[in-house]
Amino acid sequence: MPTIPLIPHAPWLDSMPADWKADRLKDLVPRIVGGGTPSSSTPDFWEDGDIVWITPTDFSSADGKDEIATSERKITLAGLNSCSAVTVPRGSVVMASRATIGAVRIAATELATNQGFITFVCDERRLHNRFLYYVIEGYLGEYFAEIAPRTTFSEISRGAAKQEPIGFPELAEQKRIAEFLDLCCTAIDRVGPRRTISQDALLSSDSISRQIYTLASYRKSLIHECVTGQRRISEDDLNQVKAYG
């Protein structure tokens, strides 16, 4: 008789609807990969490189964007093969595992990363990439930042990340939730352009900073409610948002 894997308890599963499922990322996502850095002393690994190679600097440059498509530096195929970096396809979910742990983007092109990232290559027959993107935005990225060991620098390991469970509905509902959030977040971002802003903004005399923080908090809350099943998104909900779009 096959052994059924034990799903670890996680607080975001407490409110999961009865018709949703839960599984660990390692059992849900077929490829979860890290990155690497070619030797900087070997010109052949860098000169005339055409492989997009993402670093934290590139992530910072893309602050406020869902997707990332280019990098300040590019590497060659020889450089890629010289280290632990691997290419991942367009649509992969790229998450920072160091520095700004939990920051997340969708790969808008085939790319590789340095060792400061964990990338999830979803099986779209089971887990929609944009649903996972919003799961990380909504609660998982923040959780990873909280549990990351504080040594020389904070980092969530790929091994630890793979063990975490998420709740998810059937595929059609995942896509509906993702489309609903795409539309809502785009509308919110039009009012107050998304950028990293601290809670200190609430104490600021700058009313614009306070308003942006309030919008960002609402955006985060909306995402969390949708990807944990606290708020169910129907076709009518989606069509209503489309009509206002």
C-alpha cells in the first residue's frame, strides 16, 4: 500500500476551503532550481554573452513589476555550463532567496539566475504559474523571510522552501483567481504606482506616501484572501472586474 506523504501544518491551510487540496511544493512543482555564478576571471564566460542572468540588482531594478526580462550582465553558454546556474523557461516563477527574501517575478523570457534565487517551473496541468506567483506575494514569501536563518546573511534554502505546503483549488479556479488579481492589482497600481515602501510611511507627514502604503496594504490583503480561499472568486466576480477595467 503506497505511503501518503504527511502534509506539514501551516497556518494558511487552517482557512482553506474543503474543496481545495494541499501539497508540498516539492510534490507539486516538478522543477525547483537554484542558480550560480561563473568565474569573473574567465572572459569567455562573459564576453558577448547572450543568456539573461538575473542578480539581486536586476530584481531591484524591476521593483514594482510582475515580470523580469533582462539583466545588467549576461553570460555565455560556456559560463552557464561552468557553474550551477541553469536556464529556466519563460513563465517560470523566480523568487529571491537572499537579501529581499520572498520578492518574486515571472520570467518573461528564458533566463538563468545567480545563487540568490529559487525558481519554480510549474506543471501547468496542475499548478498555474501566476497562481503560485500570487501565493508567494500573498503569504509564502513573507513567511520564508521570517523563518530564514540569521547567520552571516539571511537565506531560505531550496531544501527548506520545497517542504512548505500550499493550498490550491482546481486549475480553472486557479486561473480565475490569477486573472482577477491581475486586473485588480493593475487597477490599484494605476492609482498608486507599486514600489517598496516601509511602514514608517504611516508616521510620515507626506500624505502621498501614506496613501501609497494604504493601497499597498489593501493590495496585499486582497491577494492573501484570494489565494487562501477566504475570498472565493466566481465567474461573475471576474466579469464584473472586467467590466470596470
